[in-house]
Amino acid sequence: MIVILFASVSSSGTSNNASDMPDDGIQGDFDNYEPTGDSELGNKIVKSALSKRGCKYVWGAEGPDEFDCSGLVWWACNENGVTFTRTTAQELSKMGTEVKLHELQPGDIMTFKTDPTYVSHVGIFIGNGMMVHAPNERTVVRVDKVLTSEYWARALYNIRRIY
């Protein structure tokens, strides 16, 4: 069973911008993390992305040691034979097939409107309510809670399966 907390936007119209993004991340032994999705390919994409935890965020970077959010998705997919032209979170939100929340599997991508005017962020769901992503220039590639985070629940735009 997947549980998600949805929070409403405040009546003051406060935006969900990157400065509001949680800064902590989840600490843990993700080197030995085994995703339990139904797709071997989705699980491999997760393992590849997790191997880049701690890499520096650089806007426009696509690896192997620096990434932005869509660059990490592109790199992890490409490493596992899922090839597509390097693109943005906005374009990734249109690729593959739509996935409903109750169908979410490790390796699916989750897109977000951290800026209310466009799809501005993407991460890879790893299971257990978490995603791996390259948040912003203040942080590194890391794991965050996504399904129980007020910030991410409010910003979630859609879920796509591109493998």
C-alpha cells in the first residue's frame, strides 16, 4: 500500500520554489540497497542512479561525476540501454507512459513543478517512498522521502515510465 500526504497551497499563494526545498536528505546505506520493483530494468536504473549519490549538482551536467536533475535521469537510463536525447524535466514529463500513484515502481520518474509556471524538476523513484535526484546547486545527488514529504507532494506533477 502506498500512502501519500497531500498538502494544499497556502491561501497567501506562497510558491513552491527551490528555496523551500528540504535540505536534509536521507542518510543510510544505499550502496547495498536492493530495489524490489517488478521490472529488472527499472531496478537497474535505480541502482545506477544510486551509485552517483554524493556527486556535485551542476546545471546542464549529465555525468559521469556532475549532474543536474534531468542529466541524472538521462545518465541512469542510458547506462541501462534506455536511450533518448538529453532533455529537460519538462520534456521528460511527456515521455513514456503515464503511471498512476498506485502503480508506482522503482525506476519510474517523478516530475515536479517546483516553480509553478513549468515542470522544473525530476527524480527517480527507488521504492519505500523515496527518490534519488540531483536537487539543486546547494546540494549533491541524494535520496529524499517523496511520498510523505509535504514539499514534494505539493510539487508533484506526474509519474512516467520511460523504460
